[in-house]
Amino acid sequence: MSGRRARRRPPRRGGPGAADGLPGGPPAVARRELDEATPHAQLFLDRLRRAHLSLAGVAALAGGGLLAALPLVALALPALDDDAWLGVPWPVLLLLTPYPLLVALAWLYVRRADALDEAFLALVAEDEEPEPDAPAAPGSRDARR
Amino acid sequence: MLAIGAIVAVTAGALGIGAWGVRWARTTSDLFVASRAVTPWWNAAAISGEYLSAASFLGVAGLTMRSGLAALWLPVGFTAGYLALLLFVAAPLRRSGAYTLPDFVEVRLGDRGLRTVASLIVLAIGVLYVVPQLRGAGLVLGEVADVPYTAGIVLAAAVVVGSVALGGMRAVTYVQAFQYWVKIVAISLPACLMIVHLGGLPERAALLGRELPTAGDRGMTIRLAEPSTVTFPRATRFRVVAEAELRTAGDGAARDLPEPGRARDGVRPVPAGAAGSAAGAGAAGASRTGRAPASVDGRWRSVGAGEAVRLPAGALALPPGATLPVAEGIHAKTGREWARPAGGEGRGSPLFLYSLLVATFLGTMGLPHILVRFYTNATGSAARHTTVRVLGLLGVFYLFPVVYGLLGRVLVPELYVTGQTDLVVLRLPEAVFVDATGRTLVAVVAAGAFAAFVSTASGLLVSTAGTVAYDLLPRLRRGEAPGGRRSAPLARGPSAPTLDPATEDPAALRRRRFRVSALAAIVVPALLAIAARGLDITILVSWSFALAASTFCPLLLLGIWWTGLTPRGALAGMLAGGAVASAGIVAALAGGEAMEESLLSQPAVVSVPLAFATMWLVSRRDEPLPRAQVAAAMRAMHAPERAG
């Protein structure tokens, strides 16, 4: 839904590679442009947001799919009723499997998400006059009001 | 006595850390300190500590014993909720600098009126969630110390208010992290010792076979503190004797009768006179409901399969091998039915199950006391790393309640008769170990349960009291940033402004207002908890999750990821989702036992999509917010900190 809305307003989204990483667009964006919210910087931010959204969407599909599939597995395998592994009944095992899988999925996601942020930061040109972080926050507040 | 000592020790430990933390943090802003010094591991332990409530500590095991292994979807959902939080909310919310959900509304949509609506929903969720916590505390205190239920709740409420007033929001990260470790030790240590002692899970037939729980080889005597109706699933014999008579005369069919600390089968001993009058009341009730009455005459009676009997207070004796009757609201299940994780009626029915997963998966992100904790992460990326660790810590914890559920079905089946399956965690250690080990372990689990209740309830109280004090009561200095925690919705990490010394006097006023609000915010749930004594507490937890999933989840997801959200759309969606979810649950409560495990009591599968659709449609038809405003909010939420 965000895609539809975003497409309608300038700046138009970049080429086909825009959503997955940030390369493919203009080489860099200046930090000052980010602060001033120029259309050029907006393009970069929109791409970053969309890249994060698709990553999160894929991970949510995986996690949600796992959760949605488990009850179906439980329904489909009533024949296993009397089976056990090391004395633990299989329904218990089935209901404990999500925990490690969720952690693994979350860990993979975090690695990819951090990589997206790093890729974005690499594109923010550092050759402008170096700005400390502190003034940035009030600036963004003013922009919001 | 031992249990009271353990509870006092844990509570004092938490208060001590809080007090020590206050002194340490007083010189500077706690948020400043927290964002600099708190690592993701500390934060994750704190979030888990605050999240693992009485519902997790006592409720999951009790519900497993009561309804079967299908109840284990609940902790799966409780944990998976953090995946949704991680994927869609954690980093952007931290970067936005919003401290609470009403803050987020203001940052993203810039609408004061909507902020008030969000505050009211925070209050509703908080109160609904605190009630079961207080009820759990009342149960624990009644069980281990014979404190009357009402007095237990008052005492628990006082402890929570005290810890909030003492600690406030300072040092709370360390207090909550401490509570997590208390809880994990308290639930895992007895579970491991019991498994080792028993050499694995006992009597698999009772767990998985075609049998219903039985009275065992020596029969069983179960104390009933008050008259109750039980259903006998199989034909058998029984008799009811007065408590006093039982103590003096002894009983051939009795199983291990009162050894102090051991046979807490019923609730509390009842004087013979009271039992007699209760028997009269039982007979009257029976004539009203048409159920077969019984009296305290000590004669054996026969009952047919499926017969419901109104029993007076006293001691119910069952012959060896008899199938146990079940209290109202519990369905007698064979091992095979009990162990089935999905399918069939009630809790295992697929629609109920998916609705529960939707509510918990999407509702966790909307719990007010959880989002607050994310603010102590230094950056959005740290917030993500914290959330991964939370998933791990919760997963470790939820390995253990199932042990109590499994062992409880075999070793303390009398809870099916009294209906107090929520007490299985507290009863089980003494059923496994007859000596002092049992009493020690009961003290350990009681301390853990109390820690679970105190940590969750104080976290919620801080959120609800803060909402009342800062959002709902008239603002201290309208239009001006009041300093402290709310001064900088978009400020980041270490650059967050510290408390301004110039606002000393208003700060004291604010503190007083906060304390008054905290008192008010605990009195209401305490009264509700006293009124809700007989209520199944899980439905209130379901309600708060369903409400969070149907209001704040769409607000957060669309607000963070969709530029087109408007205040009017957000309002319409939250009202629609919240109304449908609440209507379903109120209808389920009105319907009583029959509705307890129906879709009405778990309405998320309907209300969440409805809320999303309403929010989206109304926003589309509404006039969009100024583009610059949306762009600034999006930038604040999505740009990594180092990009300025």
C-alpha cells in the first residue's frame, strides 16, 4: 500500500534495483540534503524505507507462515498420538519448535536490516562540513511542526 | 513461612535495586544514563522481566492442565509477538523518540485529540492487564500464607504502588532485569529437580492414553472449601464427610491425610458447623438447578456417568480407581484428547487458535508497558538487537510451564475437582517431594510468581499512571514542553535533553500528580480483581491483547510504513477495531462458561482486519497530511541515527 501511494508523488522511484539495496540510484546524498529534506534526499529515504519494508515483509511471511503452518501440521498428523522422543510427547515437541526458529529468523533479519542501514550510511556523503549529532535533533523537530 | 520469607526477600531485593538506582541516577537524566550504559542484554532481560506476567508464570501451566496441550499456543503467540515488534516497530519507534503510544500519535500525526483517544486506550489495556496480575497475587498469597483473597489483593496493590512511588521510572531497567532472572530460576529449578527426581515424565498413559484422571490406587480425599457443582464423567461412588469428622476418625479411602504442608487438596479447612449450613445451601442450589444434591452424612452414594452433583463444603472421598469428577468450566478429557494440540472444540478449534495467534502476534506491539522499555536502547539498531535477545529469553522461559502442566495432570489431578488449576505451579513441588525440599521449592515458585506479578503490574502502573498524570489530567503548562521525559519526542539517544534544573518546582508538582495518579490507577483494577474472583483470568488477558492488536497495531504499522495515514483514519480504525473486539469479549463474558472458549472470547481474527481496512479506507478518503510533516516524521523514524 505504501508503494502505491509513494508512486503517485514526486520524486518518482528509481529503476528496478531501487527496492532491494540502495545502489543503482545516484551515487550519494549529502548530509545537508537530508537535513533540509530536499527531494533528492527524499528519494534516498523513500528507498531506504521501502527496502526495510520488503525485508520485514519477507521475514514476516516466513514467521507468520511458520505460525500458520504449525496448527495445520498438528491437525494433519493425529496418527503420531503415541509417539514420543526421549519421553517427551510429540505435541509438546511440536509446540516447542517455534522458539528456536523464531530466534534464528530474528537473528537473520537483524543482520540484513543492519546491512541495509550501513549501505544507506555509506551513501551519505561525508565530505560536507562535519556536523555533530546534537543540532540535528532540534532541526528535525522544527521541520515537523 | 518459608514462602513468605522468599517473597519478602525478592521484593526487598527489587526495591533495593530500585532505591540504589535512584541515588545513582539522580544527578542526571535516567534516560541519558540508560541510553548510554544499558546494553542490549540488560534491556532484553528487562523487557522479558516486565513481560513475563502472572499469566505466564501461573496461567500457562494452569491452562495447559485445564484445557490440554492446545493451551501451549498461547506462549508461542506471546513470544512471536516480539517478532512482529522487531520487524515493523522496534527500530523506527526508537528512532522517532516517541516514549509512549500517545507520544507516537503526536509525533506522527500531530493531533492532540487523537492523543487523548490513544491515552484512553492505553488506560483500558493497562487496567485489563493489571486485574489478572492482582488476582494472581491474591491467589499466591492465599495459597502460601492463608491470606484472605481481598487482603492479599490490597497487600499486593500496596507493594506495587510502593515500588512505583519509590523507584518511578529510574533504574527500572535493572529492577526488571533482576526480576527476569528471579523468574527464570524460580520456574526452571523446581521443574528440573522434579523431572530428575521422577526420572522423566511419569505414567504416560495418563498423559496420552484413553484414560481420564483417576483417584489412584488408594482412592482420594479432596477438601472442598465451599459448595460446588462437579460433573462425574464416569459412573462411580463417592461420599462427603465433614472436615472435622475426617480429621478425628480417619478414613480408609483417604490418601495421605493432613500432614501440614502436604495435603492442601482443597482450599482451607472449614469448621463443621459452617460445613453443615453450607450443605443446606448446596441442597437449595440443587433444587434450583435440578441437580442431584448431596449432604455431609458420610454415606456412600452412586452416581451415573455424566451426572452433575452439587456438593457441600467438606471432604469428598472417592474409592480407589474412581474417575475424578471435574469442576464447572472444565471438560473431562482423556489423555488423547488432552494431548491433542489442535482440532476439536474449544481451545483447539482451528479458528479459535488462529484468532489467538493473530491477537498475540500483533497485540504485543501495542502493550503500553513494553514500548516504553524500548526507549532505553541507544539506537534503533540496538533496539533490534535487544528484541532478538528478548525472543531468546522468552523462549527459554516458556520451556518450563509445560513441565508443570504435564506433571500436574498426573500428580495433582484433584485440582480438576476443585477447579483451581491455576495453582498447579504452586502445588506441584509438594506433590513430588514430600519432605522439606517440597516446601523449599514451593517457596521458590511462590517468590517467582510474586516477582512476575509485581514486575508486570508496576510496569503497567507506570504506564497508566503516566498517561493519567500527563495526558488526561489537564496539562501542567499547556503548549510548552514540560521538560523531563516528554520534552523531546524526536531527540535521539545521548543528545536527549536532561532534566532542566529551572523546572524544579513544576517537576515536584508533576511528581505529586504522578503519585496521585498511580494510586488511582491501582485502586480501580484492585476493585475489579476483588469482584472478578471467580472469573477465568485468561479472558482478561485475551481482551487486552485483542484490544491492542485491533487498535495500536494498525496504528503503528500504518503510521510507520505508510505515508498516507491521516488522524481521522487512525481514529476511525482504532474505534472500529476496539469496539468490535470489546463487544465480542463482553458478549463472551455475558455468555459465561459456555462462551469461554468460543470465537467471541478471541475476536482478533475479525477485529484486526476490520481495523486495518477502516484505517486505510478512511485515510484514503481524507485529506492527506502536509507532505513536509509526513516526510519529517518518516525521516526521523527510518533514517539511521548516524545519518543525522
